Amino acid sequence: MTGPEIDRDAAFHGWRAVAICFVILNVALGVNFAGYGALVGAIDREFDTSRALASAGVSMLTLSMGLMSPLVGSLMRKYPLKVLMAVGVVLNAAGLFVVSQTNEIFVLLGAYLLLVGPGFCLYAVIPCTAVIGNWFVAGRGRALGIISMPFGNATFPILAAFALANFGLSSSFAAGAFVLLALLPLILVLVDDPARIGQSARGATSVVDAAASEAAATMTSGQILRSMPFLVLTLAVAVLSAAGLVMVTQIVSLGMERGLPLEEASILLAGFGLAGVAGAPIFGWLSDRIGGGRAFGVLSFALIPGWLGLLFADTLPLLLGLTILVGICSNGIVPLFGATMGEWLGSRNLGLAMGLCYLLQIPFLFGGPPLAGAMFEATGGYAATIMLHVASFVLIGLLMLVYRPVAATVTSSPPASA
């Protein structure tokens, strides 16, 4: 039995998928992460709670995503991606609507843990990466870099602040729900697998990536977890992502420690986020040129000057320049993650492997910021934290530059997203 005939004369639809995933991912991250940050102060006041609990909605989302990711990766092998994505959008929107109807903080946290988080996991980072993995063998890094450009992180805090000032907190959450539901028409026209319309992935019929063809067999969860390429990549992504999260949570405090007022110190965080507009496509392009593993090595070593400079910088221009440099690198992690996982394990294993990786990252992501805070309290500054991360960058950089994966031997099966 043969698959669909490839129509080589039809216009390539992969870039349409890139455009749709760009919108979906920016709206998802903007509404659920960046927009939430602009509402924390109002949640603190109107829910009559602590700032820690008011900020914990995103933590619940992150925890839920880590726990749900392996299940989502497994579901992606059984059901069309666009069906799962539509369900995810509805769940995410339902969670925000629940929050809009309450002023109890534990209802908010429960909604983020049980509705917003699972919904986000079903339609955002992992499924969008898998869609791009289906459409691109050649140029995968560049395509992932494009969809990972974080314009939503810059625009949605402004939109959330406007909604809060003019309509109130409840209406702001409800507006977020309706914005997410507006993604459904885009998801309905998304082609999640080129084979569905008789096309093939870009570069799939060439010799651009012979390794990807060999790795096209489907692996079980156990095989993935025992795979050395998966373990090496998971370690690198976990360590580098934890460093990025530490930067997000501590850079404002570091700026204030160096004598900046809160308003100026907050500019550092904005610069870090906006740097991703350049960082994501730069490192996506680099992975296409030299391979994902080597690109991760370059990224790791490129982080070192920015972090070391934070030991001495004490003016806004210098701190902002260093933060932007770190932000360019840190925001390149996500596209490199997807590109390298697909390169090393094959696109059929991309969704499940990313899901398992997110699960294993939980201790790093939850432990990194508290550890940085504890080290600050113990030493009276950030020097120890900075040097710890610099040492980790050296080790990860060397590992990723010298390691070369060996394809696992597994039995083949039908396409993962069919």
C-alpha cells in the first residue's frame, strides 16, 4: 500500500504553516505569560492575597506543562495535531474564563493548573514545533527561529495593562479568553502534515539530512529515555533554560542592587525579552548551517561574556547591553531545542521527546530561581550565582561541541502525527 502521491508542482505550503504557528505561539505566550505579568499587582489587590501567590499562576502553568508534556507527546502520535491544538485552545480559554468569574486565589491557581496549563501544552510550544518538524528537514532551524520570535512578549503586557486600566481585572482575563478563541479559525486552516495535501517536507527528498531519514523510525518512551542523544540534549536544555529563568527572575533585583531605581531596572527585563526577536532566528539559522549540537555549543560559550560582565557593570547602558547579549542567546534555546531534537531523534519522535524533556526539566526550572535567591542571601550578592552559571556554560559548551549522536536502532511505524 502506498502513501499519497507527492505533488511536486504545487506551491509549497510549509511557509503558511510557519506564519500560522508564529501567530499561535506569540498569542499563547503573550496571553499566558507576558500578559499575566502585567496583572500580578491587580491580582494581589483584588484577590486579597500575597504577591507570591498572585505570581504563582505562571508557576502552576509551568508545572502542569511539565507534567502533561509526555502525555501530549503520546497523543500527538494518535490524533491529528490540529485537533489537539483546537482542544487545547478551548481548554486554555475556559481556564481564563473561570478566573474572570472568581476572586479566590486558589480557584485561580487551580484553573491554571488544571485548565490553562494542559490547554497551553496541547496547542503551543510542542505542537507548533512538531508542525514545523513535519514541514521542514532543510531549513528547520530557520523556520523554528521565525515562529519563536517573541513579539507577543513585547505587545501583550501593554495590551493587558490597557485592558486592566480601562475595563478591570475580570474583563482582562475574559478578553484573554476571547483572544485565544480567535485562534480557532487559524488552526482549522492549518495543514499539520504535508502528506495530507500530497506534499513532502522541504528537503525530505534530497541528501540534505541523511541522518534524519535514518532516524525516521518511531521510538517508544522507554527507548527515548534510554537514548544518549536525548539525555545529552535534555541536560543542555535544562541547564541553559534554568539560567535564562534565573535571569528573568533576578535581573531587576540585580539592577537595583547596583543602584538603579525600579523603573530603570525594569528596562533590563524588557531588553532581555526583546532581544529574542533577534536571538531566535539567529540561532535557528546557525543550526541549519553547522548543526544543532554545534550551535548549542556556540550559544553556551556566547553566554559567558554577558554573564561575566554582570559581575562589574553598574550603569544602565552597560547593564542593558549585557542583558541584551544574554537575551539574544537565551531566546535561541527554544528553536535550537526543536531543531536539534528533530535532527538527532527524527521528526517522528519530536513531540514525545520534547514532552519527556520538559518533564525532566522541572527540577531545574523550579530549583534555579530559589537557588539563586538563597545564594544571594547567603553571600550578600550575585557573584556566586554568576560564576556557577558561567561554569555550567563552559561544561555544556564543551559537551555539545564534542558530542556526536549515534542513531538508535528501532523498528519503523506509521507517521507520528498521522
